[in-house]
Amino acid sequence: MIQIADILPTPLAYAALPADELRERIIRRKMELNAVILGHNYQRVEIQAVSDFLGDSLGLSQEAADTDADVIVFCGVHFMAETAKILSPEKMVLMPDLRAGCPMADFVTADGLRQLKARFPGAAVITYVNSTAEVKAESDICCTSSNAVEVVNSFAPDRTLLFVPDRNLARYSAERSGRPYLTTSQLGASVEAIPEGAIVAWDGYCYVHDDLVLDELAEAKRRYPNAKVVIHPEARGDLLARADFVTSTAKMVSLAEDHDELIIGTERGLIDRLRQQYPNKTLVPLSGAAICGNMKMNTLAKLAWSLDHQKHEVSIPEDVRARAEAALRGMLELSGGWRAPTPEEAAIEAAGMEGAGGCGCA
């Protein structure tokens, strides 16, 4: 057992320790607490190396719910740790840095969504999983980037849908489902003129994906003319129109298995992982600047501190948690439930756990 004298007071004190000692502390303390460490696709490589599971936020939360762990440490951003708590209310859920938030999730609040719902009393609310627990609790159903179109198509074509908080994923879903589309900033004083069956999107976005531009794509294509282009649907429509594939990070893993050259439009952390797994393939970030600073706030030192001090614990009022869980479960039932990783995805996880230290944004 780690003795009280071995526990340092601050993450800064842990940062002075060698990386090997931090990794040893993390592994030892994890065993003592019966904890499981979840590392999101966009984490630093050294965080991925000590994670028990790597993947996207919902898949990781499902993985953790299926374990007998007493403690979940989520190395991601705040809404992800909340999602783990929603699905595992009996477990202690920790996150190493409370400041690791998601600007897109912060675009919409529960109060703001309630006001929008009041303007469209017959509308259904679809909420992207990249949202707070309070917003999920105000929703009819959640969606992911990979099943958003399926969720939209599950509603009657003449029913108005409120889609929060990502306008780009909403636009993509509208185009794929053949529905009219507008954002909340385009709403007038009256909602009477809204087209039948329209998707009304909250005017939020992910700055990492929204900042991708056509000039960067053109330069990448010039340098790698034979590469296929795969872009996350959180990107703007003008980029998606130029993509060979529009898909989630999980599907990008499969595409990397099947193709020798890819230009990938998402956060750099995933591409760094794929390059480790496939060193002989040409896997190019659409933008070298596509880095989520919030994701990179988690470090080995903060993770070791979090485990030793059992900080920061995530809590959700039970009434909010239960309603948010209903929205998540509705999505899982519609999509046939959660599935285990494919062999290719499992290989990526294994490679991440064997990776060397370093910053995922390198």
C-alpha cells in the first residue's frame, strides 16, 4: 500500500517525479483501489500508455460499466466523466483535472434548452453525447457521430427536431435524412414559418473541427494525391463535401486498417495513435493545428495525484442522472446496444498501451 508519507500534496509535486516512477505509482495505486483508467482517443500518448481502455467517450463508459472496478478514472473532458457516472452510478468516477471541459458542450445549458423547447412544444430533442448531464436530462434521446442519422430517421418525417449542441453534425444529419435545416441564430420572432420536419440546430460547434479549412485540405491533397480523405462530421459542410469518407473516430480506426494512405480530419491524438500502430502507412493530419487543448490538460502527474487523493470525484443529482440515462439508453436500444471493439480497434488499444511517452500533440 502507498503510505501517507508517499502521497504528495499537489499535481505540481508529482510533476517533479520521473515518468517511470509516475507510471509505477499509477499502476500500483490503480490495483489498490480496484480502479480502471479510461483514455480518450485524443489524450496524450503517455496517458494512453497507462490506460486500460482507449476509445471514444460512450464506448469507454460502456467498457467501464461492464467491469467489476470500484473506481473509474476518466482521462478526457468533463462531459465524458459525467457519462461514465450516468451509466455507472454505483462506482466512484474521478477526473484528473476539473478544468478539462468541452467548449462545444458549454454552448448549450439546460435552461437554454428548456427555453427552446418551450418555443417548440411538439418537437423532439436529440442531444449529441458531447453535452452535459443536465442537457442530456432535458432530451428525448442522445446520439453519437456514427448514429446521428439513424436517430434522426427514427422520428416521423413531419416532426420538428431540436438538435443540440453541434450545428455541423446537425447539418450533416439533415442532409443525409433529407430534412430542412436551420440554426437557432436563424430563428425569427415566430416559429410558425419553420418548414415541416425541420431540424433546428443549436448554434454550437467544436472549435477543433470547425477550424479545419479548405486550404489545409487542398495542401494535404497536393502533397498526398493518392490519399483518401476521411473527416469527422463535426467539421463544416464545405469540407465534408470534399471527403471520401465522413465518419466517427471509431470508424477511422477501421479505415486505417483498410487503406495505406489517409488524410484524416480530426484531432491529432487519434492520428498519433494510428501512426504508432501502422508505422509503414501514410496517415496524415488534415491540419497539424487540430489539437484540443482541453484534452491535453490531463498528464501523468495529474493522473497519479488523482488516484492518490481520489480527486476530482464527479457527482450528478439522481433525478438528473436518471433522466440522462433514459436518453442514453434510448439511443443504445435503437442502435442495437453497445458492441465490443473490432479486432482492429482492439489492436489500436493494445498499441496505445505499449506506446512510448510523449505528448499526443507532437
